[in-house]
Amino acid sequence: MSGYYSYSAIKGRGVTFLFLLFSLWFLVMVVRLILGPILPLIEDDFLVTHAKATVLISLFAFGSSSSIFASGIFAGRIGYKRFVVTCLAAQVVVFLVIPHARTFFQLAVLIFVLGFIWGTYFPCVVPIVTSHFAPSVWNRALAIQDSGASLSAIAAPLLATLMLNFLSWRQFFYVFAAAYVPLGAAFLFMAKEVRVEQRVTVSLRNLLKGRSVWILGVLWVCASGVFWGICQVIPLYFTKELSLGIRYTNTVFGLSRIGGFACGITVGFIADRFGLKRIMFAVLCLTGLFTMFMGHSNLTVIQIAMFLQGTIITGFFAVGLMAISRTFGPEQRSMAAGLTTMMASLLGSGLLPYLLGLSGDHLSFRFGIVIFGAFVILASGLVYFLVIPSAAGDQVIHEKPALTRPIEGDVLPFTAE
């Protein structure tokens, strides 16, 4: 079986390629998270309300959700490698334009466009990993790759604090453009093309008929709301409601994410022992509880809860990707990833920050945070309605697999019956 894959184990060139995917995911996620740490500065720069400032986060999420699902459908036809390279190049162009925005409306439009382009990358992650690595190492490969997101949660606020000593928030985007170019070039030369040539008949219809994709969508909305939605509002919560300095806020916020890096990797190695469903339930239930404690009146309690919440929630995304890769066949995998993450982006990291901004303007950020934490605890029970095969090789595929062929001499794992 391993002979069909580029890497049968995580060693040698497999380590190098996985590190490249890790680095790309880290940088892509830093771009996604950087708005939160600089949001108070943008609010002051353009003299807007909390709710209007958080519209930028919502617009990024709405833009990404608009493209995530569509790219999940069409990326396989075009070729995942080509899709990723085009996505990275287009983001570089937007990075170079954003610093020149002079009105809030111009910035909002550019952020929406950036989010739209950014969203095309996400559905390509699972197919690229699962087509290059053998099923026996999927758990570890996906966990290591996804740990880039955990590290970005630490790095984004700390990088913001560091770069603000030398640069304005507008100049941050020049740094991102410079970082994208070498990583994109490396991916262009190292990755092998993966293309789906024959579409499965009514695969989307069958996908939507199943309950698994909807349950996973709700769970991803909760996880996205905790990791992206609430976390991107924390700088506003700390600086405007708790009256703390922005550098102190971003430093504390970044340090509170340190535990998440180790948690994200560890979960990938223990998933088979404890089961994906148990881990997903425990992660969501505990993060919901600690999210509620972030609305406490005592600053020490808030900081401890923020650390525990940030540590535990990162374990969800690795098992969430594993659940998608095991539950759905090769053809439906990218579409399932696109649909669930579209829901997560639209509601968890898009609508939620705006609702929290409204809560901050009219009631308090605390109120909105506590209510959402309670919702996450209740939603965690949906995990037990999922049916997830115990091993990647035992996937239950109810449709004929898509016909795929290697591009440029590659050998892919997906063949026609």
C-alpha cells in the first residue's frame, strides 16, 4: 500500500516536505490571526466603534467562507499544487496594496478580498497531506502539519508586539509578502501535483444528505469560535473593557497560547488509543467551560482560563482533520473539508466576533463570551452522533471513488474500481 504514496514514513525527504507544509500553514494562519492584535490600533486610526472594528474580522471570515467550499469542489480539477501556488501569489499582491488603504471602507474591501483568496488554501490541506503520505502516518502527519496553527496562535500577538517597535501596523503586510515568496517557491518545486479528473455522480448531493458533515460543521463552528472568534476579540476586550495596554495584552495573549503547540501534536499521537470522538468531546466541553471563566471579574482567573482554553482547543483541529479524512472518501474529502470549514469560517470566526463587538458596545464583552462558552458545552454532545471508522483504511465509502491520475510522473493513491 505504501508504494502508492510519496512518503511511507515521516523521515528523510518526508520530514523536509512536512516541515514545508507546517511552515506554510503557520504563515497562513498568522495572516489569519494578525488582525486581532492590531485591531485596537485600527480602531483608533479610523475612529470607529468596537462593532465596526470587528467587521474587519467578519469580512475576512465571510470572504474565506465564500471561497472555501467552492475551492473544495474545483481545486481537485485544477490541481491542488497549482491551486495553492496561485493562492499564495494572489495574497502577495493584496499584501502590497493594503498599506495604501486610506479609508476604513477601502481597508474593509481589501480585507474581504484577502479573506476570499486565503480561503482557497484550506480545502487543499487534507488532500495534499493524504496523497503524499501513507495512511499509516496520516494521524502524525496531519497533527504535525496542523501544529503550525497552534504555533501561529502564539506567534501572531508576540510578532505584533515585536514589530510594533519598528513598524506601523500597515507595514506588517510588507513583511508577510516577503515571507510568502520563498515558501511558495519551495512548495512549487517540492510538491507533486494531485488532480481529480472524473467527478463522482451527485457526490455533493450524497454528502449533504449525510448527517456527519452537518455535525462536523457545528463542531467546527464551536472550535473556530473559540480559537478565532473569541481570541481575535481578546485584544479589544483587554484594552477597551479591562483598560490594559496593547503591548501587555498581546504579550499575555501570545504566552497563553504556548501550551497549545504541544497539545496539538500530542493529540495526533494519542488519537488511536483514546478514540477521536472521546477526544473531540473532551476538548470542546473543557474549552467551553474555560471560555465561560474568561468572563470572570478577576483578572488572574481570566488569564488562567485563557491559558487553559488556548492549550486545549488546539487539540481539536488535528482530530477534526482526522475525522474528515476517515469519514469521507478521497473524492468527497476536500468537499467535506470545504463545507465544514466554510460553516466554521462564516459563523465561528465571522459572525461571532461581530456579535461580541455588539455585546461590547451595548452590554459587555464578558456577557457575550460567557454565553458562547455555554453554547460550546451543549454542542459538544453532538460528537456521540458521529460515526467515524476506527482506522483510515476502514473508511466507509458509499460512492464509487473518483478516477485520478498522477501528474508529471507522480503516483497517487486513488484509483478507479
